Amino acid sequence: MAKPIEEGDYVRLWASNKKGDSFLIRIAKGGSLGSRMGAVRHDDVLAAGFGGEVLSTKGERFFVVRPTVSDFCRKIHRVTQVVYPKDAGVLLTSLDIRPGASVLECGSGSGGMTVFLAHFVGPGGRVYSYDVREDHQKVAMDNCRRWGVDDRVLFKVADVEETGFQERDLDALFLDVRCPWKIVEPAVSALAPGGRLAVLVPTVNQVEMVLESLREAGCADLVVTETSQRNWKTNPKRLRPEDSMVAHTGFMVFASTLKEGVAPDEYW
Amino acid sequence: MAKPIEEGDYVRLWASNKKGDSFLIRIAKGGSLGSRMGAVRHDDVLAAGFGGEVLSTKGERFFVVRPTVSDFCRKIHRVTQVVYPKDAGVLLTSLDIRPGASVLECGSGSGGMTVFLAHFVGPGGRVYSYDVREDHQKVAMDNCRRWGVDDRVLFKVADVEETGFQERDLDALFLDVRCPWKIVEPAVSALAPGGRLAVLVPTVNQVEMVLESLREAGCADLVVTETSQRNWKTNPKRLRPEDSMVAHTGFMVFASTLKEGVAPDEYW
Amino acid sequence: MAKPIEEGDYVRLWASNKKGDSFLIRIAKGGSLGSRMGAVRHDDVLAAGFGGEVLSTKGERFFVVRPTVSDFCRKIHRVTQVVYPKDAGVLLTSLDIRPGASVLECGSGSGGMTVFLAHFVGPGGRVYSYDVREDHQKVAMDNCRRWGVDDRVLFKVADVEETGFQERDLDALFLDVRCPWKIVEPAVSALAPGGRLAVLVPTVNQVEMVLESLREAGCADLVVTETSQRNWKTNPKRLRPEDSMVAHTGFMVFASTLKEGVAPDEYW
Amino acid sequence: MAKPIEEGDYVRLWASNKKGDSFLIRIAKGGSLGSRMGAVRHDDVLAAGFGGEVLSTKGERFFVVRPTVSDFCRKIHRVTQVVYPKDAGVLLTSLDIRPGASVLECGSGSGGMTVFLAHFVGPGGRVYSYDVREDHQKVAMDNCRRWGVDDRVLFKVADVEETGFQERDLDALFLDVRCPWKIVEPAVSALAPGGRLAVLVPTVNQVEMVLESLREAGCADLVVTETSQRNWKTNPKRLRPEDSMVAHTGFMVFASTLKEGVAPDEYW
């Protein structure tokens, strides 16, 4: 890990001020970051290295921090809502996105989750990313390229309600579309028996529809869950939670697929 | 993924009943699972394969589901409190436990988090796991072996308050001990500059001590957070959250390390 | 308040032990409370008075605490689910259950909420409590009598879907029945214009139906809310939340009524 | 309740728009409310009455709703942080603020909680409100007068750490000051044995201090709690929680007092 910062790398500049200001930048020789706290020269960041510090033109100190994939996804160029880190963690563990896994997502959106999945399956894994909108997918592609994980992602433009998925025997599948119940059947077909399926939807009306379709498709082990994360202020003498928090991003529905012809008699 | 079940593999048997009964078993030819719902022969499970079904001696149907690493960790042989899936997800993303990463954890406990870390760094990664108690660590080792990830884990018995850590330039480091503030300094030394540090503690008194020590050590980007997860009942006609939930597991504190001699003037 | 304990009063006996054991008893001369911690004589409690202590036959110390109406409702004889204190507080403030108010509830259930409402409207207020089941209502009546608030409660057995409510110009109205949307119209008629209406339902499917009916009835100021309460362990040296908590009791829907013929054009 | 609106009354004007705009006004003949949605004449509101509607000069419809005491407290003239409705509800039930009760609060702040307490003890109850700052208390007094509950409130300017409280045998006592642990002893003396004590503090460091002081004072039945409330959007076709919520207001600590000389041997 102790490799130096290189051109094209992302770094995060963190200021130890009250607001905890933080900027994600992609290093370009001769480049400069402008902010209300003054300008920072990229060449200074390169010279400082990870864990070092740089001064802005206004004399403000910035600390050079290695960004995680969450930091990147929170600040990517976006055309759609991106998956929140709190949900991404649960999706990773519940879908078991391990090194080498083969995963399909529908739709690509701005590529936030695509980057996440590609990051965690690693160079030996594979991500298939479908979207009906080519313009969105171009943004997703670009974000994968920027984070350096585009080598393991295959993008496909398709109206899946019409075409279904081409893949078979996948480990995991993630649906992030408006009407996921309309493509639960092709999703089940694309997964290996015992594969893991996840659906993310914002409203309870959609959860109802998804559950109905998973029951009809004969899936096992249905789970509906929602997560929340509460950050605390970090002054140890006045320790207390932040004043406000995210109240809702979406509901996640999980299931395991069964072999064709195998299905529970009844659900509870 | 469509590989068949083999001897020594873990499978989960899920019953579509009101309680959502589920059993994690390790397949041994000739073996048998006994439960109040009757006995299930392992040979039947082998024959059914993932996504298949088996009948117990009492005629109850079980569905053969592929267990995730979370399923495994929830049911491992344990001598200490294990890290919950809801927290494991946030730890994975905030510590950026990607394929190939080098991670240190202290202490091993029952190995729940060791298995998690080893699972997600993959065969190309490395986990260093310290504990002061050899007997606990044997349980952790055994759990890693059962899940097939012991090849990438190096266990060390040591009283780290005395000896410090031997590693340097690590990507990430996770402290899960009673008095983590006593080993924040060696933790910072073991990480590469800009590396990610996480601490898990159950009480706010401990959070206070950890924050003090991270400020003294000159760390950047301090974050204190707690997560919660609420599951819902899965009947789409009567959709509602479960009646009770886990209220608390622990508080997580995150930081990025800086180069020696670099430190914020002030914290907020 | 410094009045002594009298026969027929409720007191709470609190033991300063790890489980925080606590017993609600109604004082009867010559009576006795049996528990695994030994027997406590009611006469001893009378002699000790509020804030005093008594010894059980096993030598355990109990402290005599004045019970709140919440303590009473949590331990009443019940034939149905009772409203939780966390929800009761929000209902009180959102329905504005002030001294002297006139409130209607449907249905009575075990009378937990009836007691709450009657307690907080005081002797100058009035509670009308409807239920279709006479047997349930007898339990509710009995609980009101025990808490000494039956003088201000009028119980009515009726199938409100058939009969509607007889009252008019009420301040507040609370619906706690299976299909509240079927009686939103009579509820609105029973309230004074600008009156406050609250509905408690466990499932989101019911919330959907209630919202539809409130929109159709032309109500104003619709609010859907859910509350949660997390208790902490009380050791100041190891301060942390309890391990588990109530995840869900019900969703509350609030509205204000408008004059007949007045209604919003549109809802959002 | 069906009494008409009078000069000096508060009303709430609610617009059925996307933001759910709502204005609290105090009716003055000839008065006018200006907003970006146009001006509304108070005389029109008087004519419309509760449950009626008025048109602004820009043709926007407003509905005339009866404000609850929570509505009032949320919008009062304030010089300090006010208690949130979600906490006020729990305080009311846990302190048992019933009609006729005698309650003491320290300090008055902007009078939000003073108004709440005075509203719910009713004309037969009594609120003693202490504050060290006369200027704050004048705001509190003024808010009580506006809501019409000043007849039952006695304000006292005092430095309670020096002077203690003059009252004895109170039903309930509420501490909302920076260092409540310094006045726990006088608080216990002012309460009747078995009386209810509540403390509201924003940080866990303060909770620790309060718990220490309640243990030293020999109080019974210690409870630490925090509440949260999540509102949902009210479109039944797209039912989902709001995007953001209040994450923290304060921790509440409750206790019951015992007779002088009576105290638990040990706490857990």
C-alpha cells in the first residue's frame, strides 16, 4: 500500500475545521483545486504524499487522506440517486460480494453501485451491468474507468422486461429499477440455484409488489430490511450524536433462489 | 458458482415455516442433523444440491441454501461476543477491505471478524490476527479453517500493550479489545500513512477514551458512528416491521493516519 | 401529593437488583405479594409509605414508589394489545389531551388508552369509549375503575360501521380498530371543525387505506409518524444502550378536520 | 370546543402544497400575515372560523386549523433551545403531568416547556419555574401569557446552586440546565417522597454526571432513555419515510425519590 500518489489517482483533502471540510480530487500535474479556503496545487499534493499536508493559497492546512471506494461513490458525477454507504455494506455482505464473484446489476444508474461491486469482486471477478438508458450508462462507465475497475465490468444496454438477461449461473444479482417485480423471473433464471438476489426500492408499495413476485417465483429465505446510521460529534468532552441524520434511503429485499420446480408450499 | 456441494462444505437448511427456522450444517457423508422437526440425512442434502429440497424423517421440507459468510459467522462456535453483520458491513466499506488488502486485527476473539476479513481480502490478501489469549485464538483459527480461509491468516499470541505490532505499511487495522486507547500508538505505527483505523467498543466511556487517544496520536478524519438494522415481516398483505430488534452492539470509531510529525493543530 | 397510601391505591415495589425487578400492587389490608424474592405484606407497605422501604420474608429490600399512569397501563389486565407509553406520549400531545377536553376513542380494547385519556383530561373532561365487543369493554371499564377515572368515561357498545357516533363537536378522536378507514367519515362528523383525529395501525397496508380515506374525507394537515425509544443501562462507568428494544408497535396517522364542504383540491 | 375564534387566539394556516407550508398567527383585528404566498387578512380568518378556508391576495388557499400546544411551542419566540414535542410527550407521561399536579422546572429558558407543563396541569395545577437569567425568564413569561396559561405559573429568578428551591412536597420536577448534577440534592428535597424527577441533557458526559449524582442522592428506579420520531411522506401510492430526520435532541434521565435516610445499598 505504501505506493506513492500518481497522476490520475484520487486523493481526499481533509481540513481539521468545524465543518470537517473534505474535497475529493483526481491528481493532474499542474492542476489546482479552488475552494473558499483558497487554492491547492496538485503538485504540492503529489509531493506531500498520503498522510502528508499541504497549504492552500490562503494558508489553510489540508491533510492528504487515501479515499475509500465509499468516499469516491459519495462524490461521483451522478445523474441518478446513488446507493448509500450504509446500504452498500449490507448489500455486500448479504449478496456475499467476495473476490472472484460474478454479479449482475440492473440498472447501472450513475454507476455508484457498479463501482462498489467491481471494487469488491476484484480483478478476478465479473460485473454485468444492465440499463435501458445508454446516456446514464455512459456516466456509469466513466465512473468505473476513473476508479480503475472498468476491466471487470461488462455494460449492456437493454430493456430487460423485453429481453431478459443473457447470463446464467451467477453468484449474485442486484435490482435497482423502478418496477423490479417485472424482472424477478429473468433474475431468478440468471442466478445459479441457491444464488443471492437483492432488490432496493424506496417505497413500501414497491416492497409489497416485490414480495408478491418473489413468492410467485418460488424463492426461499425472504428478508426485508432497512438500515440506519447515526454519526456522533467527535469532541470527547461533549460526546453526543449529530443533530440530524438520513431517515430513509430505501428498503432492501433479499432472497435465495431454488432449482426450477422447487418451491415452498406456503409463506408466512 | 454452480459447483456441486462437497463433503466439508457448509450449507443452510431453511424451512418455510412461521419461525423461519434455519440450520447451518457442515456436510459429512453419513452424517445427520437432528432437530425437533425430525432428522435430515447429509447424503440427501448432497444429492439435492444447492437450491434443492430434502425431507426430514418427520416429513418436514427443508430447502438447501448457500450460506453467506454472515450466516457462518452468526452461528460459529464462539467464546466471545462476535461482530454483528450490520456492523461488519460498515467496517468492510470504511476500512476498505478489498481483494488483496493487508489488514491487522486485535483481538481475534472467536474469529468471527477474522473470518469476515479473510473472506473479503481473498486469497491474495493477508490478515494478521493478534490476541493475548491462546485458547481464544485456537477457536478463531479453527473457525477460519472450517470456512477455508486460514491460508491467508497469520495468528499471533501477544500482549500488544507490551510488544506492539510487528507489521508495517498495512492498509487497515481493526481494534476490538477492552482498552483500545492503550494500543492506538502501535496501531498508527503499523499502518501506512493514510491507512484506515477502526475501533469497536460497547460503551460511550470507551468512545471518549478512544477519541482522546486518536487526537493525541494526531490522526485525521475522526468519525464516530453507530448502525441499526430493522427487519420487516415478509407478508405483503400485512407488511410491518418485526416487533423487536437489536438496540445496540457497539460504537465504531474510524480515523485515517498521517505521516509521523504531521498532525492537526486542533480538533472540533 | 404527600398524602399517605390508602387501601385500594396502587403502589410499585422496586428492587435495586440487576434485573430492576418491579411489582405493581393494589393495596388491600391483610394482603400479601408473593414472588421468587419472598413475600411482602401490604400492611408493611402501608406503614412504610411512598418513598419508604419494606423487607420481604426472604430479607430482600423493596422501595415503595408512586406508580405513574404508564406503569399502571403497562401492567393492567389485558385482553388485547395495549398502546405503548412511547406512542401514548405522542398521541397526548398531538391530540392535545388537555384538562377538560372531550375525547372519543374507538375501540376500547383492554382500556389501556381509555385510562390514559381519562387520566389526562381530568375530572372536568369527558371520554367516550366505543367497542363492538361487550366482553372487552368490561375489562376496560374495570381498569378505569381500578385507576379511579371511571367517573369521566362513558362506554358504548356499538358496531360503528353501522351506527356511526352519537357525539358532535368533540375536541379529539382516536381510532384503534382493524379497519379504521371504514369509520373515518363518522369520525370527522363527530369532531368540531378543526378538531384533531388520530389513527393507530400496525401495518403499512393499513396506513395506505387510512390515508386514502382521509383524503377522500377532505381532512387537512395529514401526518404519518412512528416513534422509537431506546433505553440505556444506568451504570455511569459503563454507559451504553440496552441490548434490545421494541422495533415496532404501530404507525400513527394524524389529521385536522375541516368544515363540511371545505377540502383541499390536491394532496402531495 | 366549537367556540368561535376570538381576538388574541392563535390559529394555524395550513396550505395544501408540496412543502406543507403552515403559519402560526395570533389574531388581531385589522391585522395581516405577509408571506411569499401573498397576504392573508386576519379579519378573513375570523370570518372563516376553525375548519374554514381563506384566500391570500395571490389567490392561494389556506385552511384554518386549531393549533395544539406543540404547534405553539415549535414556533414561539425563543432565546434558547426548546424541548422537542417527541421528548415533551415522554416527559409528560414519565413525570405524570396530570391535571392539578404541582411541578417545578429549572430553568425556564424561552418557556417552551413551561407552556407545556402549564397547559397539561391545567388551571388547578401549579408550575414553579426557576431561572438564573431574568432576561430569559421574561421571554418565558411572555410566552405563557400569549398561550393563556400564566395564571398557574410562578416564575422565580435565582441561582439555585446557591439558594436551593423554596418548594416542598412537589409531584414532579424537571431539570433543564447545564450542570444539573449540582442541584440534584435540592431537587430531591423539593419533591414529595416517591416524587418524579426528570433531567434533560444533550451529551453522554452529562448523563454520566447525572447518574453519579442520582446514585449519591439515593434515588430509586433510574432510567436513561432517548426517543426518536420518524415522519413519513403521506402519498398512499408512494408511501415512504421522509428523507431526513432529527438524530438527537437530548438524553432524558428519570428517577423516583425516596424518604430521607432511605437508599439502595447498590446500583447496577
